[in-house]
Amino acid sequence: MNIYANLLKNTSILFLGTICVRAISFLVVPLFSSWLSSEDFGMFDLLCIYVAMSVPLLSLSNGEGVFRKIIDADKERTIRFTTVAFIQTIVAALLFCIIVPIIFHFYNEQLTIPFLSLALGELIAYLLTNYARGKKKTVLYASSSFIFVCVMAVSVTYFVFLKKMGLPGILYGYSLGFYVESVFIVCRTGFFKDVNFAFVKRKDFAEMLSYSLPLIPNKISWNFVNIISRTLILLFIGAASNGVFAIASKIPIICTALFNSFHMSWQESAVDAMNSNEKNSFYNNVFNKSFELLLSTCMVILSFNHFLFTYIFDEKYYEAAYISPFLIMAMIFFFFSEFFSGIFNALQKTSVNGLSTFISALLNILFSLILIKFIGLYAIAIATLFSYMFLFVFRWVKLKKFLSLSVNSDIVWRVLIFLVFVVIQYINCLNLHLLSIPVSLFLFVYMNRFVLIKITKKLKRNR
């Protein structure tokens, strides 16, 4: 199978699995946010960010490490690096068990067990999902994500809606989803067959860390920025505004689903293409096609923006409708920054990713501090947009040393059309918002017509 077909196949599988996960997640968010106060929902979002930052930090980014080290390894190297990652996970779990009770003793002891449960669940799932990807078990990975969200949705409904457990209940619900997902992966992959302490050599730890350590800033910096941002909102605007910003962050969810699916398969394809004669043309073609797809998808999401806040979300979150367009634009720049990141990872030049993320994160915090007193919640969204723009430009410039990426000439007018959809979000005209929906759908089909035709023909041949 050629690298284009492999990328399309993996992205399709992951997208189909992820879109189901995201759809369920998207449907339950209005329920969860209505069952909890805006303060508790904002605090839940903040605690999730703490976990997302802590897991790669304490595990030394072993998930990405095991993925890269076993994806093209023989049986012996697979066992060695899987065992190294397993040891790192055990150490990280012990650190969580020591640190979390100490911190929550001074904050809120009632949240100690729920938060620790969530942290350990995500830590274990982080290792196992990346292990499954490294073994190229794409269908299994997508299936495990679906299992997670189903178990999570049912569990949160039970703990929060039926048992009225509030914030601890939603933490337990998410935890249970991670644990069931992990058990599923272990049972289907035979994970422990690749764990053998006798195979491990001291140099394996050094090799793993030389790859994974530079990725830690890339993994934790944005979560650190999110923590600072939420803290600034709490201090300067109020706890309820954290809930508003959390809901605004959910709007790019379909684009995020597409991005996550593509990025995971892209990491594999970027490695496969590194030794190919058509490396440059492959990277350029994928870059331009994915740009058109993402831009047109974001147009559709923007066209439904006010509809969602009028008819789906609680009216107390309506202010988020004016925050989300900035976050959608920021997500586009982040998508392509991560596209470049996949190439740097394939080149094993992970230090570029770490440095660029660190600088961009500092800029984000600086912009937020300067602007929040003047424009409130908009400051966080605009700071996010500017910092991701910097990240995109920085990595593109650095990447030119290794390969040449060119942009199609017709990209400019497509960007201008997208900006028109952004402006429409700030015009108080219901008819204009309704008209933008069919227009965005037409543009989506037109901009991706060649890809859609190819997919249609392939489906017909496979009947």
C-alpha cells in the first residue's frame, strides 16, 4: 500500500471512530453543563487540564516515546521499549499517589480520591493507547476511544444526574471510562507479552529519554498556558466565566476530531515517507489538501455557531458564541503547527518542537496578562490565536532547512472567504446567520470536490 493510501485509510478509520466519540461528547456537554453549576463545570475543566499537563510530565512523555520507538522496530526492540515505558508509568503512578494527597490536603480534601482516580486512569490510558498506535492497531485504537466515551457518558449520568455527586461524580465518571478503555486494549493486544524486564538495557532508558524529553515542553506547555489562562479568568473576571470559556472551547470540536484523526495517522505516514523518493511531493500535496479540507470544515462550523448557542447550549453561556471564532482560527494555525511537528518527529528533531512551543506559550501568557484587564475573556482567545500564529511561522521557517513546502496560489481567496464567515459571527442578523449555513455547505463540497469524487469512485469499486 502506498503512503497516500495508507494515510487516507488510517485517517478514515480514526475519523470514523473519533467522530462518533466527539459526537457523543458534544451531545453530553450541554447535559453535563446543565447538571453542574458554571463554577463546578469550570473547575472540572481546570482539573482536566491539570491532569493533561501532569501525565506527560511525570511519565516523561513515555506515550509518544513508545509509539515512535516500536512503530518500525523488531520484536526484541518492541519488548525493550515497551518495558521501559511500563516502568516509567509505574514510577509516575507512585509519584501521583504521593503528590496529589499532599496538594489537595491544602486545597480540597474531598477531591483527593476523585482527582487521583482520574489522573491514574488517564496515565494508564496514555501509555496503552500510544502502544496500540505503535503496533499499528488503528481499528483497535478507534474502538477503544468509542468504548471510553460510552462508559464515561453512562457513568457521569449515573454519578452526577442520578446520585447527585456533583464535581466528584463527573471525575469518577471520566475515570471509569479510562479504566475500561485500558482493560480493553490490554485484552486485545496482549500488552504484557511485550513486557519483559530481562530484555531491558540501561541504554534503552537513555535512548527513550533522548527522544521523549524534548517532547515534554510540547505536551505540557499548552496545558500550562490553559491553567494560567483559567487562573487569570478566575482572578480578573470570575469563576462563572471559566465555564463560559470552557463551552467556547467545545465549538471547534468537529475540527478537533478531524485534526486528531489526521495527526495520529500523519505521525505514522511522516515516518514512512521519510525514506521515500517522493517525500517532498507527498508532504506538499498533503499540506495543501488538508489546508483546504480544514478551512472549509471550519466555515461550516462557524455557520452553525449562533444556532448552537441559541438552541443547544444554556443561555447563560451565550457570550461564548463571540469567543469561539477566535478559538477556531487559532485551532487552524495549531493544526498546521502540529503537521510540521509530525515531520520534525519523523526526522527525530524533537528539540525544535519543544523550543517553539515554549516560546509560543510564553507569548500566550504575556498577551493574556496585558489584554485581560481591557477586553476580558476576549484577551485569552486573542492571545491563543496570536501565539499559535507565531508557532506556525516559527516551525515553517525551521522546516525549510530540511524540505521545501509550497502553498497553492488559490489559497488566498479561500482564506478571504473564511474571514467573511468570521465577520458574520459579529453581525446581529439572524437571516444572515441562517443563509451562511447552505453557503458554507456548498463551499465545502466545491473546495473538496476532487477528494470527494475520488472517495466516491473508490467506494463504488469496493462494492
